[in-house]
Amino acid sequence: MAWTKEHNRSWKWLLWVVAIFFITALLAAALVWGWQKYYQNKIYPGVEISGIKMGGKTPKEAEKILKQKINQIDQNGIPFHFKNNSVNITPIISSFSGSMAYPIMEFQPQQTVKKAWTWGRSGGIFQNINQQIKSLWSPVRIGMKTELREKEIKKILQKNFGEDQTPAQNASLKPVETQGTIKFVITPEEHGQAINYDRAVDVLKRKLKNLDTSAIVLKTQEQEPRIHQKDCQGLKQEAEKILEKAPLKLLVPIEGRDNASREWTVNKSQLASWLQLQLQKNCSRVEIGLNKEEVGNFLEEAISPEVDQEPEEAKFEIKDGKVVKFKASQDGLELAVSTSSQKIEQELIRGTSTTSTQIKLLTRTVESKIKAGNINNMGIEEVIGVGQSDFSGSPANRVHNIEIGAKSLEGRLIKPGEEFSLVEALGKINAENGYKPELVIKGNKTIPEYGGGLCQIATTMFRTALQSGLKITERRNHSYRVSYYEPAGTDATIYPPHPDLRFINDTDNHILIQYRIKDSKLYFDFWGNDDGREVKVTEPTIYNLVNPGPTKIIESTELDPGKKRCTESAHTGADAYFDYKVNYSEEDKETKERRFYSHYVPWREVCLVGVEEPPKDSDGNKKEGATSTPSSTAAFFE
């Protein structure tokens, strides 16, 4: 009987333990369920992006907060200081006419928010819960994902601060002409202080990761010359011996004519300017070599324009509903500048001849990409898509570039399955191909660049590819809204090599490109064979409108004092999207749907105001206390 009471008490205790266990488990499960339910569409606590606490916020809310911070950087830029000079570099390079804008610093808030969102969600259930609990007392810090055009940023810094540094000077070979005779002297080396641009870019990366807009102070580093005068014994006599081979004759064979060549002469003065001191590849000793930049410039400016022939693509036109060939393809030719420079150096300096030298330059064939083939069997029968855009109000240079770009695409064929690249199709954007430049703003400098107006080509081509139901593989919207590309959200920008506009001809037939310009409107027509696909492109939805800040004033010594020059009017920031749907007639093809998003930063008007050149000392350096730009960073932001 005593054993029975003890037994009963044990069972009761066990039942209590089990009950408490199950109640605790149920409470824990309920707590976990409630926790997961509450954060079902929210970022978990303890997650930070660029120092901003994002716990409890939805991805859309987090993205909106980041875009507000990014918009401020886009408009105001990042200030750089060195000595008495101050320059703001904005993530977006813009032009005075508004025809050109391209990013040199790109933020990726969507990808960054996605990383924050996946914290505590990407593993197994226990791993996820462990991460969620861990972040409650140990914050998860995520930096803003960015991409930089590092070379472009360094160039801008060098352009704006290059005059403020004293780089090291190597011992150099200097030609001296007296009474028609050229002799050489070797000037001594000089130690220097150079701005550490690599460090500046590294600091910029860290700041952008944290969306930090504080100023970056440029630092210098000791710069040792690599070539010393004491190591150049006997080299001036060697240079004078090489100079005896002048005049140098450069030959380019004429195609189709045996032993016939075009000839260019390099006289002694020109050749003397090419000779320089250089280290061997293993840096073991100093030797005489050619200044590759000087030689390359000569070849490109004096010879290439007379030798180079752009390939001529097969062009087609439509007559009476049929495609007829009106121009066959023809391969091009170009001077191989780099290898020709190497050949000149090899034969002139490493050769044994001491008499007048003749050197045959190297050329290479540039094959046309579009061959005529059998045009009657290409399946080109009708228009499968039309896109258009309006460039009313464009300045003359912009209209000119639009016409040049459109003509270069006229009659091109896109093969079935081929991925079309607009950057590749347009080729080199330069004066030789008929384009005109416009001024872009880089720091406190205005610099001529080519490409203004070509985004009109990109936007129209994008819209044509959409209306044709083709697969878009690369497209980037403009950094800010421009009237030429309205409605917002349906534009595309290019800036070689990227961003590019790319799409695939996923039809079974060739596509022929034709263009038209009528009443300040550009049209592209895609000719092919209608395979029955149905295309639906919705009107864009525009939201998150953000007003631009006040006019941004930049003081510049490039304008007359007091003169003011401004860009076009400011632009309101916004987000936009539209839906793209393609239904195929073939049963084996699935309907394709895609939503195209665009983000436009609010864009302030930018004005340059001319100021006087700061006074300089006897050595040509700016006097202490003299500034070429406002000493206060805030002056840029007003």
C-alpha cells in the first residue's frame, strides 16, 4: 500500500513535468510563430545597412530610406580636398545640354536590401532562428553595394588636382639643336610628392559603403625617380647614333599593287622627340627606347586617317514589300598602331643598320559583320515592330549626332538567335565617324566628350525591341528624367562599354533595321516575319516623386570672371515601372512576363560661375591662402 502511494506520487510528478514541457513547447512555438508572423514581410531586428537600423522595416521601406540618402549624394557629390583646392565629384557626370549623363559611381539599393532581407531566412529552420536570435545582441552590419569606374574617377582627380602636386622626374634624354645639329644631354632626376590616387579611391569605396558624405582629404606620398642620371653613362652617344638613321621612312603597302607603298617621312627633329630613356623589363639597366605614346599619337594622327577604312556592312532597303540589296559588304582595314610601334622600335633601335631606315608598318583586316548572303531566303516580309521618340528642342549638335547614329544602323541585319549590342553596332563614337562633342562637367572642369544624343538612339531602339516582342538582355534607364525620353520608365541609356542595350532576336528569321526621322521624331522599324506573337506593354506607373534641391553653383576659372553658364532646368526624381508580356502562338513556348523598373534621381540645376585665376608665386604655384574654388564645401550645395 505504501509502494502504491509512492508510485502514484511519481506518476503525478511525471505528468506535471510532461504538462509543463508541452505548455512550454506550445508557448515557445506560439512565440516563434508570432515572431515569424510579425516579421513575415519585415527585416529582422539587429540588421543595419550603412549604419541605418532596418529592423522591423519592409524591403520597400528600407529601399526608400536608402534612396533618399543616395539622392543626396547624387545631387551634392563627395567633396575632395587637397591643399587650398576643393572639388566635389558627383556620382553622375552630366553635360550642359542634358544630352549626356552617365554614372561613375553606382549604388545598388535593391541588391543591398535583398541581402538584409535574407538574413535569418537563407538557411535551415534552426540556422535561421539562431541567426535571428544572435542579431538581437550582435548587430548585423551590411554595407551599401556599389560599383565604381575607378579609372574615370582617378582621371577626374588628376584633371582637377594635377597642378597641385610635384611628381618625381626621371633623368631624361633631352635633344638640343645648335646650328642644325642635334645633340643630347641627360637631365638629372628629381624627387617628388605625388597624390596617392589609389588611396583616395579606397577611401571613397569605404565611405560609399557607409553612405558617408564627409570630405576626403587627399594625401601625398614620396615618389622616387626610377631612372637616375648616374646609370645613363654612354646612352646619349647611343641616342645620337640612332638619330643618324634619320630621315626614317614609314611604309604602308597598297593593296592590290605589287611592291607599291604609301610613304611617310620622319625627320631628325621628330625622331629625336621620340627617343627616351627607359628601364628594361626586368629593371636591371637603363636603355634607349621609343616613347610609345608619342609614336602612337603620330601614327594615329598622321597615318591612320589615310590608311583606315571602316568595314562597310551589307545594307538593304524595302521596295514594293520586298527586300532588295543595294550595297554589298566590304571588309575594312586599319593600321595596327600598337604592333607597328613595337616594330619601329625593334628595327630602329635593336636593328644593326646605321643608314637611312625604311620600316613597313603593319595593318589588319576588319571584317564586316553583316554579309549579304541570299537575301531572298531570309524571311523578311513585313514590319514586326515600330518604336519612336521625340527629340523636339534638341540643340543642333544633338540632332546631328542622332542622325549620324541612326544612319549607321540603317540596313543592318540581326541573325536568328543573335544577341544585338547597340554599343558594338554604333562602333567608335568620335570625330572621324562624324560625331560632334559637347561639354561635360567633371569636378570644376568642363571637358568635351562625344556621345550626346545617342541615348535617343538607345531609347528608340529599346522601344522597338519591346514592340517586336524580343528578349531584352541588358537595359539601363537614365540617371535622371529628361524630356526627350518621356514617358518616364521607358528609356534606355548607353555609355561604352557599359551600360549597353542588348536584346536577342528570338524569332526564326533575320531582322532588318530601318530608320525614319519625321517632325523631330525618330522611328526605328524592325522588318522580319510575323510569327504570331502578341505583345502587351503597359503604360508606366510613376511614383515616389522627389523635388530637386536648389541650384548648385560651381566656381570655375575656365569662364570669364562673373560669367554664369547653367545646364538645362532641374528634374524631379521618381521611380517608375511598366509590365512587358509576350504571348507566343506556338504551344511549346511559354508566355514571358517581365517588369522593368527605373529609378531617377532628383537633378538640380548646375551652374558654373567664372572666378579669377588665383595668384601664383615665382615658381608658378598657387600662393598659400589662394583658392581656386570655394573653401567651404557648403558653397557647392547652395
